[in-house]
Amino acid sequence: MGGFSKSKKVIQRAWEKFKDSFRWNTGNLRVYEFHPVIDSAIKEKNYEIQGETVDYPLEFSDVEIRDDNLQDTEVKEEIIELEPVITAETPPEQIEAEVKEESLDNIDALITAQEMGIMETEARGLNASFNNAASIKGLKVSALAAVIKQLSFRQVDSAIRNGEEILAQVPIRRNSLSIFKMSAPARMAYWKEIVEQTGKKPAELDLLGIFSHVPTRGITKASIDQTTGSLKLWYSPDQKKNKAATLLIARDRNSKEIIRVFDRRTLS
Amino acid sequence: MAANTLGFFSCMSSNGRYVGAIMITDAEGIPQEFKYTEPVKPTRLQTILYGGSLEKYIKHEVIRGKLIKSVSKKPEIIFANNSDPTMMGKYDGLSIVLIHRARIKDLEEVGQVKQPKENELIIKDHESRDPLRIICAPDDVANLQKISEMAMEIKYKLDIIEPLERVDTALDAILKETSNK
């Protein structure tokens, strides 16, 4: 057995030496000092010793490595309360969802002790714990419950408006009749007859246009395009019933005055 | 079919907004009623939920349907411009037909009529204007001849296209006026 104790001493010395060298070589580094307790279960076997010392390999049992530094470490559990981050864009107006806060009393109604699979007393205890925790942190414990008020999807729709005022801003357009479709004598007779109503002579006037079915009342504004012979009439929306006539528009060659004559007859 | 009351309907859209109007006039084009819809701009949710039928729903049900119901005087025929062929057809007992001027040279005499299709008629209604092209829905062909007669009856009273241009001008003004709201 003398061989065993010798071997053990050799190992221990080697271990101490190893530790020393490790300690010195680490410099300023933090040295974790291990205190391995090597428990060796030495099993004796009935080997036959035949005059020689034989070293047998040691069978190590479970090695316990203790770290004294860790032993006093206090594990602090920090509870971080995470609040949901709402990043959604502005919801459509039509969807209305109401988030309602309810107290824990209501939770009791929703989740019974039986549903939770715990005894009623335990459930009360849990509630009390919640309340205590709340009072410690100074927070009001409440539960968030989403209540879908209604999914009020509105159909595409539009209001109908009366637009007579808008329409009054839009002129009625009339194009001049072509009196050249008439025979030459008929044209001259018609022209002479119309001009007589102005008190002028035909030679004194330039004809700008003849327009059929022009309302005789309710015209708030008129303009004539001399090149195209197009007449624009702004018509009052109040005048719904009106008589129409043929309108002759001419210009006095001397005074440049615009002359209008309504002819009750229908040219067409 | 007496042309005592004429109806003119138009619908247009700009920047995702839809607007429509109906004008009722007498035989001389003098306005009797003018109703329009406030511009409709569908929300994102509506766009998603209506999908491909959104535009049709807005134009047909919201705009055309509501406008036709809103007018107190109901003309038998309502004229619409050629911008949207789906607008023609019978609605609430009224016929909506499309009209526009077609540059067809082979019709020169006033009163000449051409019928290239069963539901389409081309009329030379005035000596100084391009022929009038009238298109009705296939199930509304019976009205085509009446419409042709009406167009000839009013040819010297007014250019039947002109009131439609007025409605379009008014709609343009409405869209512009409400574009910043």
C-alpha cells in the first residue's frame, strides 16, 4: 500500500505546483481559485504482489468543484414590465374598437377558480397577492379587455346636392343659324324685317348672329364670339318657365354698339 | 315621344374621386333641375372590400342610381356621353342612351339615318353639325327609333350634345371646388 500513498502525494504535489504556476502567471487577472476536493475512492483489490510496486490508476468518484465566489452571489430577479408597443397606423375611421379597463373583480367573474383548476381559497390567495403586489408597486392592477363595439363598415355613399347655383355659372351655348340656307330673296326680306325693329338701316349694321330658341327672360349675362358666331348665355336658375324666341345680334358700324332683337317667330 | 323634358347625365372621376350629375331641361335646353353627388372618395377599407367592383358600384349604384331617383321630373330618355358604355341601359324605368358626334362623311343630307348595328343609329340631324351617333343597350332597341325622332324634333332648338357639355363643365367645377376639402 506504500505505493498508493506515494502516488497520491505525487499527484497532490503536482496539483499544488500547477495551481501555483497558474496563480503567478495570470498576473492581474482575476484568479478563480478552485478547491477541488478530490475524493478518491480507493478500492482495494486483492492483487497479488509479487515483489514489485505497481501503481494502479485511481478511479475518481464524482468531483465536487466549489466556487466560493459564486456561493455568496445573490441572484436578483429583475422584473421588467413590458408594455405593448402600438405601431399600427391610424385605423380606418369605420372600425371602432374600444379598449376597456376592467378591475380584477370582473376577472373573477370571467375566470373562476374551477376553470383555473385550483381551489377557491387558493384563488382568493392569488387575488390577494395581486392586490398586495399592486399596493407595493403603487400601481393599479387592472386587466385589459378588448371589447369590439361594432364593426361599422360604411358602404360607399354620397350625398345628393342641388346644384342650380353651380349650373348658373355655366353658360348655355348656342350657335348661329345659317340664314344662307334660305333663298336669297327670303334672306333679304327676313333681314330687312328684323333690322326695321332696331330703327336702323341694313347698311348701318353688321350681323353677328341669329340664334333660335333663346329664352327671352332670365338671362343674367351674354357674350358672343364674333369669329365662330357662338353665343353664351348665363341663365338665372329662378326662371324655369320661359318663352323662347329668335335672337338677332348685330353691331352698329358707326357706334360699335351691340344691338339685340328678339323675333317671336321661329326661324327654323 | 314628345321631347318636353330631356335628361342629361354624366359621371367623371379625378384623383380617385367620383362625381356625377343629372340635369333635366325643357325642350329648349333650359335647366329645370340639376342634381349632383358630392365627390365620392372610397376609403382604403372600402377599396379593399369592394375590390374590382368598386368603380362599377360607385358609378352605377351610388351615382347613377341615386341621381335618377332624386329628380322630380322623370324624362323617358336620359342622354349620357360616350365616356362609359356601361352606363347605358334601363334603370328604374328610364332609358339611358349614349350620344356623341361622329365624324362620318357619308351622311350629308339632314334627316339621313344609318344603322350600323341593331342598337346603334347615326343621324344627320343638322346641316352644320357632325352626325349624331346614338347607342342604346341591346335590350332597349325598341326605344332607338323614338330617340331618333326626338333628336330630329329638337334639332333646331338646341344641339343635343350641348347640355351634356354643360353638365361636364359643372362637374369639373365641382371637382375643382372640392379638391382642397
